[in-house]
Amino acid sequence: MTDRYQQFARSGVGRQIVRRLGLPNPVPLRRFSPDQTAIDGPALVGGNGRLGDTVASVLKALGAEVADGERYGALVFDATGIDEPAKLRELYDFFHPVMRRIGTCGRVVVLGTPPEGDSRAAIAQRALEGFTRSVGKELTRGATAQLVYVAPGFEAAAESTLRFLLSAKSAFVDAQVIRIGTLGGQSVEPEDWDKPLRGKVALVTGASRGIGASIAEVLARDGAHVVALDIPAQGAELSEVANRVRGSSLQLDITAQDAPAELVRYFTERHGGVDIVVHNAGITRDKRLANMSDGAWDSVIAVNLSSQLAVNDALLDADVLRANGRIVGVSSIAGIAGNNGQTNYATSKAGVIGMVDAYAPVLAARGATINAVAPGFIETKMTAAVPLFVREAGRRMSSLAQGGLPVDVAETIAWYASPASGAVNGNVVRVCGQSLLGA
């Protein structure tokens, strides 16, 4: 779907009007391409904590130059050494002189320690969240800011997350808080960082179009054999996606009573198990609660939530999810902030977040993980049908002042799916360009 306002804002006349009236100025985001450098410009590193070696190693692996520059592609600050509120001044001293020198689509990453307990160190570390979210709202030209809490002993496990956040793969992820190692976990470095999912088998539900098709494409790009699942009515489109990614198609109503057992049988007989399960299938049946039928309520809860729980339980009970396995749910900012006319949808998507909370320790005990993405306004056929003014509000009401693309959601899921993300468990990351709705 074409964002005509963004095209206008980039035109000669449009630039002048946008500047004079102070209108939103959405900059085209830099997204992943295999022939591009990971970081567009030199990186500047600050702070005096325990993650210095990890940061240096990742920047070297990405081919980033660590040096002074007129424009920076990335600013990385290791705040794990801040153990009392007075030391928060270190953030100001590092960022204040260089905030205007962050390049187009640049990256800001602050690293901290999970703020647990009642110590002054925990208080200072919790303060990092307010700092990072505010920086995200101050950045311009498509730049983003993130906070990563890394538990002691999991320094090396931060590599996959740093690679993701510093690269163009995280284009529409902004002002998020990610926790590494708080539930344990073991990260396995892939033999090839360009194909981290080689040899893995992935299930993607709702894969016939939109975000689901993009998830299938990105997981296949990263080396996975993708089993694309959707209802029989979407069979033709589903087969097209499966053929495009050189995967398999599986026509199945995920809400059918025998669907979990069928998935157990399919993956046991065809692949000897499954490594990655992406619960993307979802529907909307929008009405205000006073006007909503019981069928509209029941169908949304069944597809968006209950079916996921049933599939999880079946795969875990039968030990079909392999060691170092991944389950990824697709929530929504509607599940965080609510939405007028979507009580059923918001309830189901908040339930997905509850699923992550409930299953994370269970999966950790099995050496696996569960996480979720919460997309904001993503340019799809569904959002194209939204009334014009509502659609424009959805696009502009974020720090990046534009809608995301299905690939933005897919890239985030691929990061979760990596064997090197084994210590990333129990997270819900919004893919929303720091939407002004919700927390």
C-alpha cells in the first residue's frame, strides 16, 4: 500500500510545506538488504560496564568502524556500571554532545542490568527505561533507540540481540526494552550468521498472505524449511507461498478439535519434530461490545488465542518441539492499549502476552523459549481497508511517523527464532515505530 503523504513530504514542495507547518516528516527507513553494510556509519561506544568486550566483538563482526565522526551510524552505551542514581549523569555526559550527530536511520542502544531487588543499583537501572523511551521520541530521520537488560553471566548471549538491533532488520522496532538471561537459557552460535536457521523446521500459521507470508519468506531466507499453514479456503495462495519459499503447505483449520493431534502426527512423521512455531493466524470481527454477536466474540478468541494454547500443549506433551525450540506469538498493541470496537481482538491479543508470561518458565525448563511480537500499524490489505483518516492517524502517531511493513514483523520473529537467542525468553517486543498508543 502506497503512503502518498510520505511521497509528498519527500517532494520539493512538500519538504517546504512540512518544514513550515511542522508536520510529520516520515523518512524512508533503511531495511535489510544482503549487499548493504550492517551499520551505516561509524559507531561510538561509551560507558564503563561488563559488556564492553561483547560490544567490541559484535561491532567487529559487523564490520563497523569505531571512531569519531560527523555522523554516527550507532551509539552504544554500556550502563551496567551505573550502580546509583548519581551516576545516571554518565548518560547525559555521553549523549548530550552527540545527539545531533546521529545519522539517518541511526541506532542508539543502551545496555543495562535487570533491575531486581531494592538496591540503589536496581533503582538506577530502572531509570534507564525512561531515558531510552524519551530518547526514542527525540530522535529524527528514522533513527531508533532501545534498552537491553542483560543478566550477569549472559554477556556473550547478547550477541544475536545486538546484531539485530544495530542492523537494518530492526527498522520499525523503536524504544523497546528487551531482557536477556532473566530466565536462564543457552545460546548456540550458528555456523553461519547469514543462515542461522539452516537445518531447522518452522511452522508458520496464517501463512497464505500478509504478515504470515513475509514471516515464511524471512525464515526461509535464514535457512529454515517452512511449513506454511492456513485454512483450506486459502489453499491456492498458501501453495504459492510455500512454493516461493521452497517449503511445504499444510491446509488445516487451526481451531478444529483434531488440529493439535494432526500437527503432532504431521511433524513427527514428516520431520521428526519441529524447531520453530510461529502463531500468526488471526482474525478480526470488529464491533463495539454492545453490538457484538456471541459468534464474533467466540471465533476471535478461538483463532487468536485458544488454538495456540491447544497446539502448544499438544506439541509439548508429545515432545515434538525439539531442544532449543522456539514458540513465537503474534500479539498487537491493541492487546496493550485496547482499541475502540475491538474488545474481542484486544482480549485475545492480551491473552497472547499472558501466554508468554505463563509458558516462559515452562519452556525455559525444557531448554526452549517463548516470546511475542506486538505489531502496531503495519501496511497490509487489512489496514488498507481502514477509513482514510483513521489510517493516516495510525501511520503518523508514532515516533517514526509512518506505518511498518510485514517484513518488519518477520525480521523480529527471525531474531527470536535464532539458535543464538536462547537466552531471550518471556519478551514481548512491539513492532510499532514507538507508537504513541500504549506503554
